[in-house]
Amino acid sequence: MDAVLPHGVFVHLQDWDIFNYLVEIERVLVAGGKAVIQHANTFSTLGWQLFLEQLPDQVGHHKYPGSFTVMTPELFAEFCTRASLDVVDCVTDVVKRDAISLVQKHT
């Protein structure tokens, strides 16, 4: 594949699933292929507000369906690196609660 564009998925996945999907994206992309991935940005203003709102229902339980994953651009970039993908760019001002990363498979 030349490109992958998941939207509204990674914000709900557990960390292990995020990494597993990144490994799969790396597998299916051609050399130089790109992915644009929206993911949570917990430490943004709205991300932190959502984290605090979901806190009472999450403590002491497994992650509830529909709740947001704790994620940061830095952690996402490290997951990408370990999945043999490069983060070309990451923007945090388009979706105020999330981040959008442009990822590329090594050439």
C-alpha cells in the first residue's frame, strides 16, 4: 500500500493494540509509503480535561469501550520508531484534544 489513513481509531485503542497496528502498517506499506494517524494527546488542554472526566469511571477497571487512550506525541513517536516507522511531522493544533502524525516507512 502507498498510504494508510485511520481516523478516530487510535484514540480508543490500548497501547499494545496501537503498537500492533503500527507494526501491521509498517508491514503493508511500500518503502516510502505514508500513514496519517490521528491519536490521543492526553497532555493537551482538552485531552487532560477528558482524562479527568473519565478518571472516576476508569480507576480500578479495565478500559471502558469508547474511552480515550492515554497517549502523547512523544510516546506515539517512540512506538513508531520501535515499529520501524519514521514520524515526519506531528500537529497538535488541528484537533485540539488529539494529535495527527504523518508517519513514513523507511525507504
